Amino acid sequence: MKRLPILVVAVALLASVCMSRTDDLAEAQTTSYCQLIENSRAFDGKLVRVRALYETDFEKMTLTAPACASPLPMTWVTFESAWESRTAWRLRRAMIAARSRWNVQTDVVLIGRFKSGVSFGHNGMYPFLLQVYKVEALKPSGSFSPLPGEEKKK
């Protein structure tokens, strides 16, 4: 009988943690990749939803977008430890596959914490970091419609 109250408290704590993670992701600000890097100080430390091109290579995991003005700084990408639990299984499998294909760009919509102000990635070559909390969408490069509020730039 003594274990029942402990079990109830443990379940309640677990539920509150799961709900707070979901609530946090719902508060992510949707922005374009160009706005994100152009206003990096305003987004520093914030949870964002962003669409960009994801690419990996030897010692490279980056985001970029061809619509942004040159020179285009790339954003280093890391994955938060629980990203897989927040991402649908088909998207998890597709993202893991994309991470193993070098020099192939993949069109993604990610939710993550954006950081700027120091150097990130291999040898500190990247001015920005996105720590991915969830993959919302993933398709071959060029297959997506714009996010709400984005305009196609020609």
C-alpha cells in the first residue's frame, strides 16, 4: 500500500513533464530561415519553427536556404536527446536516412532552440546553432509549398 502513493506521484510528474514539452513546442515561433539569420540576436535562445534545406557531409550537419541573400551563413544542427520521441516514426526514419546521405539537400521543417553569438560545429565554423526538438516535415529538396507567411522569391 505504501507504494501506491509513490506510483501516483510518479505518474503525475511524468504526465506533467510530457505536457510541458508539448506546450513548449506549441509556443515555437514560425519564421523563415532568412529572417532567422538576419535577426539572429532577436531569436537567440528562442524556440522556433523553421523550414530550410538540411545537408550532411563529413563533419557537417547544416541548414541553409537558397532564397537568402549572400553570403549565406550556415546553421549547425544538433538533435536534442528526446527529438525522436516527439517526432512521428515515419519522419524519424526519413530523418535518420537523410543524416546518412552526404551532400544531398533535404527540405525540412524543424522545431528547435536557436542559438547565436558564439561559434558552433566543426572547428567553430558556424555562427548559428539549431538544437532540434522535433521534425515536423521532410521531403526531397524542392517538394514543399511555402510555410504560412512565406512568399516564393524569384
